[in-house]
Amino acid sequence: MAISFNGIPVSTRVPGVYAEFDASRAARGLAPEQQRILVLGQRLTTGSVAAGVPTMVNSAAEAEAYFGRGSMLARMFAALKGANRYTESWAIALDDNGAGVAATGTLTVTATTPKAGTIALYVGGVRLTIGVATTDTATTIATAIAAAITAETSLPVTATSTLGVVTVTARHKGELGNDIDLRVNYQQGEQLPSGVTVVVAAMASGVTNPTLTAAIAAMGEVQYHYIISPYTDATSLTAAEAELLDRFGPLRANSGVLYTAKKGIVSALSAFGSGRNSHLVSCIDAGNAPQTTEIWAAVYGGVAAFNLATDPARPLRTLTLTGLMAPAESARRTWNERNTLLFDGISTTTVVVGTVQIERSITMYQINAAAAPDTSYLDVTTPHTLFAVRYQFRTRMGLRFPRHKLASDGVPASPGQAIATPASIRAEIVALFYELEAAGLIEGMDQFKSNLIVERNAGDPNRVDVLMAPDLVNGLQVLAAQIQFLL
């Protein structure tokens, strides 16, 4: 029989007209890919979902029910859904580390013949207003502050007061509690009532984040293209990097990039970034902004996911980080500071009319195996473009040659036979990469075809080996001009 049928056996003798369908050549163009976000963070015991259970989350309200109102995960999903409500999103919750300690801070109030007014208090970027009367004492005001914090159950902290001192305690144990910002007066024109002072002692003493071992195991073989994690301690990042690298490899091929954020002064961030070297991790500078680190990570990952799913090669520059509050003007990074961070694996932002925007989104990859500077994976678009190219290659080859026999070029097989040859595979690859070129993911097709090698493996007659060198499209990041003027 000349034609390779899939479901009509050659031994059929019963009369009839038989027709089967073969979809191997039905699909045209590039294959659509459903992408997923995975969020890692801590839960409260008031949530209905246990730790270590992958859970699809469709809304901020669902996250509150699943992980507890005021939990890290609930707050992360509120920020994520505000920035990107379209990409399919999942969570794997973590419990606090039993050996951990919750961060604490204080607000010390003094009141000397106060004037009536309002205290604008910001806790992790959330604005609370506390009224002050002329008869209020420091103790009265501190009690009112603690009550306002307690009433806002979505905050990352709880509060108590004693004799004019408010003690604020993070809901979760671990290092991230140290980044919860406490401040009075953020918006222009805000000021304390006359006769009232509030001295802030920053959150501190939080130690020991949860371990990621169980969460990584719970990921299984599901592909998460964007993993949002707020944990930047060495233990957490090392575990995540190892898993991401294994997923990136050719056998698992379910790659993803981890998005995170970190606060701190430039020298500390520079030292942190210089100590990492992963092309599958992107960390954004959260500076001294009011909102917590996990909120920055959630918004950054959400904005990246929405836009890179649309076009993985297009830079993220100028995109708004929806809902984020900018650092105070005096605390914003200078050009030199941002340039330094971009050489140390830290992505940067700018502020335009009070709006936080991505300036350049990079990975933490900086040196190669020989410890030489290497820009191969500088921009985060590079790994995402590679993921897209590999996905399209695997999908197209699997669709076009699902159950084919393999023969050498020139074998006189009858038309209609399910036989693949190096030449037919090469032709399909070239056709695919023309489509990738049209989609703006690669360029230089003449060179690509010249370098393309497709051959049968010398030791395994059932295997075809391919060597291809696509030229990825780059992002326009720097436009330099010299203006030679005349008088």
C-alpha cells in the first residue's frame, strides 16, 4: 500500500467507503501557547487551602478565601490581579518557618497641647488616617493608631499600644517582615497636627524564611512560564535557580523565569546582585518605596507575563508597574546608580509624573563558566524568546512527524508514505523559521539556512540530529547620537 493510513487496516475486506482524518498538516502559522503564572508566598491558618497544594486563583477575593485575609499571598494576588487579570495564575502556599521570628517596629507618639488634625500613617504603602483632638494625649493617640491598624485586616501587620508606644508585628515570620515600610506623611501637603510627633523605629529582627523544597516538589512537571517569589535569601534563590535550570534543560523543556524584587541601598543591592548569576531570575530594584517587597515582585511579574506572552522579544521598557507607589523624590536612584545596578544584575525603574515604570528588565546572569563577563542573557527577553522558539520547534516537529518512518534522502518511497527524511525535516524547519522571522522573533534567514545542518545520527538509525543557529531579534535599548552643530 503506497499511502500510510493510520486507522484503515490493509486487511479490510468488508465492503464500504472508509475515510479517516489526519490533522498533522491542518495547523497553520505559529502554535498558540497557554502561559501560566505561579506565585509563591506565605499563607495564614485562616485560609482554606493547605500549604504545598497548587491552586488556580482567579481573583483577589479567591486568594483571601484560600490563604487568609492579610496573608502575604492574598496581598500579592490583589496586586497581581490589579496589574494583570488575564494570564492564568496559580499559587503554592508556604507556612511560616517554625524556627522563624516575626519582624517588629514601633511608633512612639508624643503630644504637647496638640492642635486638632489628622495623622496620615502608611503601613506597607496602605494609607490610614487617625484623627487627633485637642484633648488627646500620647497614649490616646497611640491607642487610636493601634486600633486603626487592627481594623484594617488586609495589612501585613498587627498592632498593640502601651503608654504612647505602638508596637507593630508582622503577620508572618521571616526576613520579608523587615521590609514592611512604616511612615507618616507621604503625599504632598500631608503633615502631623501641631504639637504631635511620631517617631518611627523601622521593622526589624525578622529572620528565617520558609524553605522552598516542598513548593518546588509540588510544582511537578507543570510548566509555569513566570514564577513570582519574594524570597531573595541565598537558600531560597539557590534552590529556585537549581530547579529552574533543570527545567530549562532539553529533557524537561518546561522553562520559566523567576521574578522577584529587593529593597535596600545601592551598595547593598549591588553586592547582592553581584553574588548571583542566573539567566532565569530577574530581580527589580524596589528602592525605598512604601509598598512591601512581595507587592513589587507580584506587580513586576504580572506586567512581564502579560506583555511577554504577547511578544517575548519586545522590551518591557516604559511599561507602568500598575499600582506601585514611587519612592520619595529624594530617595530615587540617580542615573549613575541605575547604571551600576544594571551591571550587577538588578533591573531598574524610573518615575514619570509619579508613575513607576520599568526602565530595563534584565536577568541576573553576568559571567560565563570561565568567569568572564557575558551578555548572552542580559535582557530578560532573551530567555523568553528562546522559550518561544523551542516551543514552536517542538510543537511543529511533533505535529508534522508524529508517527513517521525515517529514511535517508533520495529513497524512492511512494508519495503518501509516512516517511521523514533529513531533507523533509530540513524543509519543515526552514518553513517554521520563516514564520518566526515574520513574527519578529528572529532575523537573518539566509545565514540561518546556510548554517542549518540536518543529518541522520551515525550511531542510532532512528535518530535525526539538527544544528541550527537562529539570530534572535534584539531590543532597542540605547539610541546614541552625536549632534555636530554649525554656527
